Amino acid sequence: MRNLFVFIYLLLSFTVNALEWPVEKIILTATFGESRQNHFHTGIDLGGGEQTIFPISPGEVVFAYEKRSDYSSLPVGLGNFIVLQHQEGIRSIYCHIKDDTLKRLLTEFNMQDPLGTIGDSGHSQGKHLHLSLIDSEMKTIINPFLVLPPLTDRQAPVIRRLFMKGEGDLIELREGDELKTGEVHILAEIYDLREDVSFIWKLAPYKILLYVNGQEVNQVSFNFLQAEEGRLVLSDTREGYGDLYVSDWIYKLGSLDLTPGETHMQVFTRDFAGNVSQREYFFQVKN
């Protein structure tokens, strides 16, 4: 219920000034909540070369940083970045801006005012804009897809493999398997795909759901992140990075107590455009 309130609150906050994408050519290269080896990706990444960056909404400058400045305590992995304050405590952060293009003289920006140019300053494997949204009042990091205009996407996410881990080795689950009773952990290799390239470029999905015998066992949603006991967790489930990720694209979906008989398992995943994929398995459990 709290997260529903936050979502409605965000929509109402931007009723007067609709948000816009910060670049003209939208090339999505990374999504919210993806694995970054040991932490969640806290925003989205946009490519498309050295495009001009604009505010997503009118805002006041909270802070601007250029790597040539002497701020040794700052997270220089962000490279050159600027933070804008918008309505109702919402802040937007624009990172990896190209050297010498950050517009530091302005203290307030309208949506037509350039912030800078996409670059690769800081810890970056290529030229891109990292965009994060923070609700400073709710102490929450927001998935930008919740408030930005929708993107056209016809490519459904991929459920490549399902695994079970009991007392023994990790096994790949196959249709018609015979399994023994006991507690097992369910894992899945799942990813979304960019549809604008001819090779495999993986992205995190928006939601993952696990059903067993028609009952929902777990749901993972990449809506919000928040700090809890010194770590970032998903607001919906309070899962931290290590609770969810085994590796970059393998997720922990929950635990089951297998009992004798036939078991019907379904895994669903969807992206933010509403494209859905499903895999289902029937298997026998014996003593």
C-alpha cells in the first residue's frame, strides 16, 4: 500500500509540468535494478553518442561537480554530474557528462536549457548518460520508467533456464523431471533484450513472478530502491542485492518445500512496455 501511495504521489507531483526524456534520440542501454557485480543499478543508461542533455522537468541546481574541481570526498565514478531539485522533493541526477560541457553558471534550468553533453567521464565503459531519480522526502530511488513517457518496445523478455538447488548440486529444471521431497531454492536466468540491435544486449526485466500449483510464491518488481541497515533494498520485498542475484542475469525466486505428487510451476516476466513471457513445468515429486 505504501508503494502504491508513493506512485500516485509521484504522478500528482508532476501534473503541471509533464516530464520529458533528457535526450532527443532515446537509446536505452541499461535498466533500473540491473546487477552491477555487487550492487543494484540505481537508474537507467542512455546512449546515442554525444547528444545534448536537457532537464526532465524545470528545476533548481542542488549541486554540480566537475572532476577537475577539488572535491576529493565525492563519488568520482559518476564523472561530471549535476543534480536538479524539482517539485515535491524529487531530484534528478545526470552523470558522465562530457568534460567542459557542464553548464555551471545557471542556478535554475527550464526544459529547453542544455545541461551538458553525453560523455564518458568517471567510471564508464562508453559514452552514455546515467539518469537517476530520487525522492528526497520518501528517501527512495525511483525507477525513471515510472514517470517518464513510455517507450515503444515489442521485444518480450527471455526466460532462458530454471534451476533448483537442494542439498546437492544446482540442477537445471526440465519438463517431466522426477524430484525428491525436501526444501529447494528456485533460480531463473531471465533478461530483457534491446530490440534496436542485431546482437544480444541484455537488460533487466521489470517484473518476475513465480507461481506453484496456481499460488503466487514470489514477485520481484523493480519500482523503488531504498536504504535499509546500510544497504539498498527493493522497497516491495526488502530484498538486497545478495538476496536476489546469484550472477548478473540469474535471480533467486524463492524456496519451496516439495511434497509427493505432481507439481505445476510457472514463471512469468514482463518489461515496462507490458511484453510478457512465460515458462511452465510439470514434474513429479517422490519420497
